[in-house]
Amino acid sequence: MKRLALLAVGLLTLGAITFADNPLLINGAGATFPYPIYSKWFDMYHGKNPNLQFNYQSVGSGAGIKQVTEGTVDFGATDGPMNDDQLKAYQDKHGSGILHFPTVLGAAVPTYNVKGVTSTLNFTPEALAGIFLGKVTKWNDPVIADANKGTNLPAEDIVVVHRSDGSGTTYIWTDYLSKISDEWKSKVGKGTSVNWPVGLGGKGNEGVTGQIKQTPNAIGYVELIYAVQNNILYGTVKNSSKNFVKADLASVTAAAAAASKEMPDDFRVSITNASGNNAYPIASFTWLLIPEKIQDAGKRDAIKNFLKWMMTEGQGSVEALSYAKLPKEVVAKEEKAISKIQ
Amino acid sequence: MGRRLRWRRFVSNFMLAMTGVCAGVSVLVLFLILGYLLFNGGTSINWDFFTKLPKPVGETGGGMSNAIVGSGKILLLASLFGVPIGFLGGIYLAEFSGKGTASVVRYAADLLNGVPSIVIGIFAYSLVVLPFKHFSALAGAFALGMMMIPITLRSTEEFLKSVPRMLREGAMALGASKWKTIATVIVPAAYRGILTAILLALARVAGETAPLLFTAFGNRYESHGFSQPTATLPVMIYTYAVSPYEDWHRQAWAAGLVLLGLILIINILARTILSRGIAVPRS
Amino acid sequence: MPSAGPVGGSRSFFSRLRDGDEFARLVTLVFAATVVLITAALVWELWINSVLPRQKFGLHFFVTQTWDPIMDEFGALPFIYGTLVTSVVALLISVPLGIGAAIFLAELAPPSVSDTLQFFIDLLAAVPSVIYGLLGVFTVVPLMRTVIYPLLNKPFGFLPIFKGPSYGVGFFTAGIVLAIMVIPYIISVSREVLLSVPRDQREAALALGSTRWESTWKVVVPFARTGILGSIFLALARALGETMAVTMVIGNTPKIAASLFAPGYSIAAVIANEFTEATGDLYLQSLIALGLALFLLTFILNGLARLLIVVTTQKGSGVAA
């Protein structure tokens, strides 16, 4: 009995000691799309400010929106902007609003693992819509082969891989498909979680990449850096100016050019299928979701300072991870918006 | 006649040999699992694994020090929550309760035992995470502690009941009151069995992942105290295993080896304690 | 039992409290009551937090195939299907193996060998789900793709259950992993049940001239069959609730397909994947409704299992459980 009591006291003391003098922990959760750059940023920022820890969990945009609305995390992250219903739900629950802050520009690319194919494939919008609708089932289908005349495509079944979790990357992809395919728009629609006609589900950008890597004849959509880091092939996509464009810094930046000049005040904008000769058609901003009212002064200041750092110094690290920098006009607008956080 | 008998004998020997094969295969699986983990994980276990924090995504190196500590913290707290309830409840069932109350409590414990672990996670999320507005080690411990209760309760009851009447009656004859008898004679007599049960309950929840997904959540850093999101070994294994990074796969194997090693050691320990028999109370 | 005190008279609450026994009784009662409280709270929370889909869909929820978060249409059928199919596959593999092993351990092996092997099998039961998942992803999935699928699809591909392409992941893969996970339960319970069959049953059969196998298969096993059935129910209950191992190898696709090689989804897996992100009350509550359904299912199975096992061991030993 006595030993038990001593043990309990010891444990409580241990718990208490670890409470003292701790770094401030700020919790966030959300998109896997920007996870590589966020984890790098938070690591760098922690190096500069050892008393601050930003704990970011890459669980998908859907979970990011949900958890920041529930208030279980301090900030969220998403590549599918919150819709009006979700904004209202947040407002109703907290009595104040939530702000979107663009952080980087990224691209969703069609990645594939096709037997015998070692070159870059070209995808037309019709091909992509057909594949994901389940109507184009073999790799050597004419709608794919016609755009890839020099390549030998096998007569194998296409294995479609999509996200099993609520995903901003899904939002970007389905947003694009809804724009270029009326059938997709009416049958499936756009969102972070849709009723996929075909395919396997992988968890997070990480899971989809892993699945594609291990499954022959698979195709899926992931953020550019995941394809690059894991050495899997990704294709070009035909844009609205009829050019086949590969996702890279230039083409992603070009996609944002038009929208940046007319950026709405709440920063929620879609840049898929953007006009421009060299614009990559499946690009997107990705946002941090920051509550307008933050009770804890320490957290509020930490978040505001991080945002300032992120849009200026932080942008210096994004290109190494294949994300494009924020356009100047957007940064200028964001710097003003930071003051909205009370 | 002879032919038929020889056929029947052949069938008999054949089928019995087949059952031996079945048993052999089942046991072989265990060794295959261990072997696989040892092979893939053994080479990845190094000092870094135990002492370093995870690195940013895509970079190699780093370790799982925060997950190891996190799992330890949550298991400790879960035991503090689940064991007293199971133990003291078991005492009630064995020593004090009437038939009616006993069946109600046992029924509730059996119900709780059968709840799928993911559903326990849902309950802990609604009860601990939402009201307090953050993910925490506490929530994780609450979920795991709940899962420890039924095993501890039923085992305590059984082992207390199996203490020979002689010991009980002897103590009463010497004038000891009931609770004194329980505390100084009966519980010590049954302690091996009860300890075994606690260890087995611990081993069972040590590997649980599902309930931790929405309670402890995850943490890139070490968590301080009990009210912060916490990294844990099982969740790290899951996250790393489904990722595309080779380095993370390597670490997942290592973590799997450490986790399974821990669980098997606890199990073997528990069963060895039990097999030594019921101890005679020390004077 | 109350301690010695004035016969017939009632003592005041506090004087009884000062008596150590009553205090001990109250304290332990509180803890025992906590168990009941926690269980009741759990069932209550599940019930009231799944009211929306009950109101909107009613029993239709269980037969609807669509799972569409955008259109707010939720149906449980794909998940129930996946849960059942993977469990049936698991049982088809593990029951013959498990009963065979149990027969060996109970009838043939000398006690020391039997005990040692049972020890290892108990350890197999202790391996956590996520580790089975880890192994499943890196061993069973490639095995399925490179060995099992070609073996079955080429000759038998015309059968609906073996049709279609192979993804590596899918119902079959999940079934195999589950089979390995539930075998220990079948073995250990069946072994106990077989051991409790009275010796005279065996001896009578042998005396009448049956071979060892015949006496086992035709006399002992039938005698113990209710208990063995109980072990199967127990294994089934375990398989139904498995989360991690399944979600890592089933393909996470909410679709019903005849082929075993197709990807699917189970109730536990969809809750694990979508719970933290379900925006909208109907979505979240539909997931909770699924959890409640799963809980009810495992509860019934566990209850039946226990009943069957108790009945058999009572029959065998003639002693009250």
C-alpha cells in the first residue's frame, strides 16, 4: 500500500516537473499537400525561436478544417478553401471568424507507374476525366495513346488511386475535373471527399504516393514534391491554351498570375485551368486557417510573427521543395490582413 | 476386411499428421513474424532511434524518442486509471457483493471488453478531447485505461475467489475483520494471478493504435505534462508504414520490433509469474 | 456480509462507517459501480450521437450503398459488406487450420509439448494489430499480387469471386491477414473444450474398434462441437472489430464488388480514416452510427460465444462453471 502511494506521488511530481519552464506548444493540423514545406518551416522557425514549438500533424485538409472548427487545434491548414457553410459553422460556434492565409503555390500532378514506360506521358483533360470516371480502363486506350504517339503503352488495366481521407489535394483535382468535364461535374462534383467512381484509397499524399509506387499500372494525383522526392514519373497536362505543360516553378507561378491581381479579400480563390500559355492547369494556393480571435496572447503573437516570417524569409526555402513563391501582390495584401488577428 | 482396416489406419495416420502440420504452421507464423521484424528492424535500430526526434518530412535520419516516451507516459497513466477500478471492483465482486449486483457488474465488464477499440476512441474523443478542446495524453490514457478494466476486474475476482477457504477461515478465527482479512491475507495469496492479469492487460493495450488516433493525436516534439498531443509508437508505425519514404519504412520496422519485443517480454513475464503457482502468504 | 454488531438493531450510518468493513465495502462498491457507469455512458453517448442518421434514413441506412459526403447521403452497406466478406474469408482459412491444430494439441501431443506450443500460440495472440498491418503491407500484399492472384485468376478467372484485376490490396488480402490474427483464439478455446471432453467417450470409441482419428473426428469433436462453434464466434467477433491491420491492406474503397481481389472498406476502417475530418453533423453521426452497429454485432457474437463455450464445458466436466 505504502509503495503504491509513493509511486503515485513520484509520478505526479514527474508530471509536475515536466510542466515547468516549457516551450510554448502551438498545435496545428491539416493538409498533406504542403506538409514537406511546413515541416521544414516549423523546424527552421523552432531553430530561430527555441521557446516556440509548432506541432503540425499532416492529417488531410478535411481534418484540418474540422479540428480547427472544433477548437482542438490552434490553427488549421487546407488546400481546399472553406466553403460558406463551413465558414458560417465556424462563426456560429466561436462567435468570430476564421481567416485564410495563402502560404505557397503548389501543383497536383498525375503520377503513374506503368510497366515499360519510362518517359513523361501527356494527358489531355478528356483522358484524365475518362480515367477517373472509370470509362477509360486500359493504358493503351486511344484517348491516352493519341497524345503519346511515340510511347508504347501496355494493354493493361489502369489502377486508379485516390485519397481515402478528406483532402485539399482532392479538392484541387476535382475542382479541375469539374471545370473541364461536365459529366464529372454532374456525376461527382468537387470537394475534399467525393464519391469516387473507381479506384483505391490511400491515406494522405504520403499514402497515395506509397500506393502508386507499389502498384504496377497505377495512376493517382499527388502534390509535385511527393512525386519528385520519391522518384516517380508524373505527366504533363494540356492547359486551356492547348499546350501540354509540366508542373514546375514557372508554370505554377504563371497559373497564379491572373488571380493574384484580383485576389479577393478573404484570399479564397481557385486557379485551376487558368489562362496563360504556360500556365499549369492543376495548380493551387494552399492556406493556413487562423482564427480571428486568439485568446492566448503568447500563442497569438507567436502565430502572427510566424506568418510574417513565413511570407517573407520563409519563402526563400520553398523553391528547393518545388513549391512556387507567393506573388508579391498577394504577400502585400496578406501583410495587411495579419492585423485582423486579435 | 484387412484392406478396409489398412485404409482406415492410413486415413487415421494421415489426418493426425495433418493436424500436426496445422499446429506446426500456426506456431511457425509466430516465428516468421519475429524473424521478419528482427531482420528488417534489427538493422535499423541504432542509438539515434531511441534518442532523436523525427526529422522534417523527406529528410533521412532522426528517431522516435518522443514516441517512446509518449507511449510510456500514456501506458503509465492508463494503468493508474484502469487498474484501481478493475482491482477494487474485483474485490467488491469477490468479497462483498450479492448475486444480483455481481451479475450486473460482470455483464457491464464483459460488454466493455467486447467494444471494438475504434469505438472506444470515439467515446474518449467526445468525453475528453472535445470538452477540453485539445488532444492529449490524458485522453489517450482514458481510452486505454478503459480497455484495461475488464481484464483486471474479472481476473481479480477469479483469483480472489480461488484462494483456499482455509486461509480465510483461519484469519477470521483469529478475530480479523473482513477488510483486514482481505488486505493482509487474501490479496497477498492471490497477488501472482492479479499481477499477471495486470501485466496482460497492459500488454494488450500497449499495441493499440485505433483509440489513440483521435485522442493522443500526434506530436512532432516531446510532449510535456499530460495535456498535450503526444506521439506514440503504434501511431508512428502506422504513419510511417503507409508513407512512401524508404527511411520511414526502415524506422517503422525498428519501431515494430521495439513494440513487439516489449509486448512479448511482458507476456512471457506474466505467464512465468503465474506458472510458479499460487504463493503461500508470506509471514 | 455485515460484520458482527447489535443483532436486529440498525446502527446509524456513521457508526457503521467507522467500522472498517462497511467502509471497505462502500469504497469497492463505488469502483465496481464506476465500471457499470462507464459502460452505460459509452452506450448512451453512442446512441444519442447517432440520432441524425436514424431520423433521416431510418433502417434504410443499413441497405443503402452510397457514401457521398458532398450530397450528404450515407449508407452503411459497403462497409457491412466489406466487414463480413473479410471476416468470412478469414474464417474459411483459420477454422480448418485452427481446429486441426487444436485437435493435435488436445489429443495427440504429450502434455508438455501441448503446453509449450499453446504458450507460443498465446504469444501470437498478443501481437498488436498495427504490426500485422505493417507485415501485411510489405509481405502479404506483394505475395497477393505476384503469387496468389496469378495462381487463382488464370485458371479460375471466370468465377465472379476471382475476376478482375489485382491491386495487391483488397478483400482477400485483408481476409488473409485477419485469418492469421484470429487463429490463436480458435486454437486456444477449441483446445480447452476438447480437453474437457470426458475420457470415457474416447475410450468407448476406441474399445469399439475405431482408429484414433475416427474416435477423435466422429466422437470427441462432435461432443465438443458447440464449444468449438463458440470459439469460431469469438474469432469472428475479433475479426469484425479489427481496425489497423484491415485499413492498411483493404484498399479503402466504399464499393461492393463480387471479386475477392477488389478493394473494399470495413466499418472500423472507415471510422478510423474519416472520423477526424467529418465536417457536418450528419457525416459525423453516420460514422458513429456505424460504430454503434459494429458494437451491437460484436456484442451479440461475444454473448453467443460465451454461452456456447460454457454449455460445452459444463456438459463435459459435469461441474457448474
